[in-house]
Amino acid sequence: MEKFIEYLSTLWPLLPLLFFIIAVTFRLLDNSTSLFLQRDILINSSNVSRRLLKSQIKHNSDPEFTRKLKQALILRNLQQGFIILSILSFPFSLLFFFLG
């Protein structure tokens, strides 16, 4: 058990950084702004809201565009999930770092 705690104390401080890198990767894969600009849908910012993505999925009749929007929505949700994991794991990483 002591070896396992020692292993966690070496691994845990790196997890928030790993989660953040994964979140940034999902953000880079999200091309929702490009999708809207290709369809001549003007948007105010490069960060398209999830509400706008959902409304365009409901009101769009093109199946290919809808599929790409669903993929962008999934990537956006994964990005936000990993950001939350990064924030939540940060206090534990500090705890294991200073106790280890």
C-alpha cells in the first residue's frame, strides 16, 4: 500500500497538466467557427456557444452539416469536461506534492 501511495504522489502532480493538454487538444480539433463561416453564418466570436450549436443542429436540414455540428458539440463537451477535471485535480495534486 505504501508503494502505491508513493506511486500516486509521483504521478498525481502531473495530472492537472495532462488534463489541460487534452482539453486544449479537443479545443483545437473543434472547428465549429469554420463550419459556420463556410455556410455564411456570421458569428460574433471565435468561441461558438453550445446553445448556438444545438439550435443549428435542430434547424438545419443538411445531414452532412448536422453531422459536423454534432461532432463539434461533442468535442466542445469533451473540452469542457477535461477543463473541469483539470481544475478539480489541482488541489489534490498540491496535497500529494506537499505530503509526499
